[in-house]
Amino acid sequence: MFRPFLALAALCLVAAAAPAQRRATDWSATARPLPTGGYLVGDPAARVKLIEYASYTCSHCAEFAVASKPVLKGAMIRSGSTSLELRHLIRDAFDLTAVVVARCAGPAGFSRTSDAIFAGQNDWLPRGAAYDQANTARPQGQPMQARLRALADGSGLAAIGRANGVTDARLAACFADRAAIDRMIAASEARPAEVRATPTFFLGGRQTPAADWAQLQPLLRAAGAK
């Protein structure tokens, strides 16, 4: 005689759990590479779609990453209302090395590794410059991949990767993949002509005048970011 009651109770529990399950989805932990060469962080079906052209050696990009993280990734992207596609603008060997390390973390680690690279810019970039200056007499004909890997070790970028779950074997494979590195460079060179500086933001497919988080946040709110 208790079976119908138990079945109804179980049904109610399932129905109650479903909304909670949806609320528990953390879209900021979801990332994937795109054919554009960028990396999408967040729900691919998000209503508000933000594209950022950024350089890992750009101080303004680092400032934006640090200032925006609590709200942009901690709330807007996390909730599923907003997605961020980070497109790399590669300016030099330091940028390229950082891009390889960030992308080497894969979908599960790209977002946090990218954040760590930006957050540590004041440390690894001077170290990298000092290492590069001290090693100007490199053997002629050394493969580009070997030079980049050495720069990753000398600057501390490889250590940032390892701190975020990238193994030495994985780093070695990423820096040995010349075809993948060439695709990263080609994607950077294919950027729109109007992208002349970093960071540059596109919201809903249109370039915005925003140059920092204080300017961009109200535009995101107006577009529906929560």
C-alpha cells in the first residue's frame, strides 16, 4: 500500500534535484579550441558572446584578466549567460611560448593556465627577457621548437604550466608539434584589420570601444550578462 507513495516521493526528489543540478553547472570550467584558432571558455550557447584579442605580453591584457576574473569568469561565464573566446595576438617569441604553454593545458586546464600566465606576467616576462639576453649566442640552425622550449624553461612559463597540471611529457610534445605552432601563428596573422592593439573586444560580433574592464562591464550588463 505504500508503493504509490514511495514512487511519488521518488519522483518529487528527482524533480527537485534537476533544477539544483542545472544551477551547479560551472560553465567557467568548460573550454574548447575553435577553428578560428581561439579558445572558447563558457557555454557555447551563451546569449552574450564576447571575443577578446589578447597578447600574453600585453600589460593591459594582464590587468584586464586580473580585474575581470571575479565577475566575468566568477559570475557571468560561470552562470552560462556569457562566453569568452580568447584569440591570441602573437607579437614575439615570448607571446608564442606563452600561447603554446596555455593551449598545452587542453580544454580542462586552458582557462586557469591562461589566467596564471597573465597573473604572473610581471615575473615570467622579465625573467624571459633576461634569459634571452644571456643566451644570444645560441647555436645557429637550432629548431624553432627547441628555442621556444628553452625560453619556456628559462622564463618560468613551463613551471606555470606544470603548476596547472601540464606534465613534462605533455610540454615536450606540444613544443615538438611544429604544425600546431604554425597554425597558432597563422591564426594570429589572420586577425581582422581593425584589430590594431590589445586588448580588443568584440561583443555580439561588433567591435566595442572598451579598452578595460571598467568600460566593458556595463556593456556586458546591457547585453544581458548576469
